[in-house]
Amino acid sequence: MINESFNIMPEDIEIWYFIEYEIKRAMNLYGFKEVRTPIIQSVDLYKNYFKHTRSYSKESLDKLIYKIKNADNLCLRPEGTLSILQTEISKKALEKPQKVFYQGIMFRKDVQKQFYQVGVEIFGTDNIISDIEILQLATKVFSSFGLTNVSLEINSHGCIKCYPKYIKKLKRFLDLNPGGLCLDCETGTKKYPLNIYKCDENICMDYGRMAPKSIDNLCPECLENFKSHKKILSNLGISFTVNPYLIMHYDYYTRIVFNFSVKDDDKRKTIIALGGRFDSLAKHITKLPLSAVGLSFNIEDVINVMKNRKAMPRSRKVFSVCIFAVAHSMDLMILQVANELHSNEICAIIEANIVSRDQINDFIKNNKHNVYLVFREDLIREGKLMMITNDLNQDKITQDTMYLSDIMENIKRTKRQVNL
């Protein structure tokens, strides 16, 4: 289960900070509040889910979750939605719609990895405005990441009235047209007919194009609902494509489903987010008349796409001071100066192992601090130190000696000059 690629090294942490900042900024703009749920969850919660879904058998539970040894009823959290449905938010949503988001580590046994997922949910309303707001929010978030040409695809799964009828029609088509599928789909479609839309084999994709589509078998209410989605999205200037083959891997969605994707230079599509309305699941888990819509994405997937597209954020410039500890006799003084800089919200870094003039010169050539302070015993006897200023804009280095009492004023003035 250990995923070495999940280690976030110092050279990559800036992009994580950037993404987390943009996520929180967008959530604040749209009025979504953060929810944090335990990483350790009850197995019963996911057993309850499997009682509701048709896309997986009950035996698939062990293939999905990591159970905790010597704790028969505990597992590691595989996703965020179910655990939020177990909170007080569900009851509050009956009085007033709740707009929440979550982010955190999830663990999935079927894909043998841990991943960092972000999810956005609106509970307590079946208004089409909530569906569109989720799509608007996602569009804004991905735009803030610097991702362009992100494609939105939509489809409708229908409701509890028309969806079962469609499944029966699809099953009848499969029964009357045996063969033509890969071995996995031959078995999988017997348990769950929509599996034909989940296979990447060309033979199955061609077969799926001939099969009945959910979008062509909607009841009048669902058809009108889907038309309203398309009309509003068009009027808002949000580009989308209707994809009748868009079927979620979990079948708890009702009515609108959607995903966001990007294509690389080879025209290969990578899905970076997906979601939809899941009223049926919300009612089943909470035993309440609850409506819900949501979307989720994995930060690692987004970062990979950003790297491939070279859409990486520029490193945020931070005014910094580097202090050289030339002699141990000045340790206390150096720490006091660093502490004063920190108290004034100035980044100060002590390089305790660089002591010779050559080491200092080499370090300055290979690093990009704005100011370097050199504490030398001969200067300290006079109450002075050396300040080396690195003008990064003009690639110019100057140095001067000054009294210790003037150092803070000079550093603040230098910071103002570089406008950081």
C-alpha cells in the first residue's frame, strides 16, 4: 500500500501550496465550508453502500477497502462523500442547503494506492442551480490552475423511474445480441449491463455504440431537466459536450453526470474530475429525504497534467536574509539577530557550516538571497558586521560594513527597494 510517489519533496511543495491556496480561495468565493472527517472509518458504512449499488457485488468490498488488522470493523477512508453523509451536515441540510468541501488522503485497495482527493458537495436541494454552480466552481478552479482547454462532458442517468426501465432495455439488447464483447465484459455485463461503457477495448466500444443510450430513454421530467442544464450552460458561456457514453463507475448517480478532461499532444484524454447528482445514494445512506450533488478530483492527477502542459505556477518571490556564522563565539548574537528578523516577518536563514571566505563567496554565487550578513570577529569587536546586498534584478552585488544597531533599518530599507 505504500506509494513512494506520494512523497512530496521540497522542490514540489510550492505547486501543492499553490493548488491548495487556489482551492480555498475559490471555495471562499462560492461560500463553501471545509469539512474534515476521520481517516479511519467503519466498514459498515461501505457495506451499506454496497447494498445500494448494482455496479459492484458484495464480494467487491474487500477489493475496495483496506481493512485495519485486528480491528474487524475498521478500514482506511477510500473516499469522502459517504463519511460526510454520516455527519450532522445531513440533518442541517434538511433545514438549509449545506455547501461543503473536503480534501485529504484516501486509500483504495483496487488501485493499490493512496491519493489526495478534493471534493465539493451541495446537500439539501435538488435545484438545478446547485448543479450548475458546481460546474462553474470547477471551471474556475481549473482556470486558476492555469489549465486551458479543459473539456466538460455531460450526460443523464435518469431517475428512479426511468433508469430501471433503461437498464432492462439494455439488458434485453445484450441478451438478444450475444457475443461481440471481450471476455471481461461478457461476464461483467451479466452482473451490470452498463459495464459495456466502461471498457476501453475497441470491440466493446463499437458494441456500446449500437446499444440503447440512457439519454434516449429519459422520462419527460428527466428529459426536461437535461434540456434545462444544456440551456443554462450555453447561456453562461460554459462550453460542454453531450456524451451519451458517459457512465460513472458507481451507479448511485441520478440525472446529470459530468466529467472534466484534457487531451495531450497525442490526443489521449485524461479525466481530471468527475461527479453528478446522487440523491438516491444520499437518501439510502442517511435515511432522510436528502438531495445532493458533488464533484471530486485528485490533486496528483491535476499536477501531472500541469507538468505535462508546462502550466506550472511561478515561484513566489520571498525577500530573504542569509546569515553566516563564521565563529562559534558569535552563536548567541547570530541567533538574536535572526530572531529579530523573524519577529519582523523577514525570512532569515542561518548557514552554520559555511565559515571560510571562499565558501561564502561560492555560496553567494550559487544562491539567490537578497541580503547576506557576515559576522566576523574583527568587525564584531568594533560593534559592526558586513552586509552584502544582492540586487537580483540587475545582477549586482554590493557590500558594506555597518553597526549592529543599524542592521534592521538597512534590511527594511533594502526590502522596500526590491518591492517585496
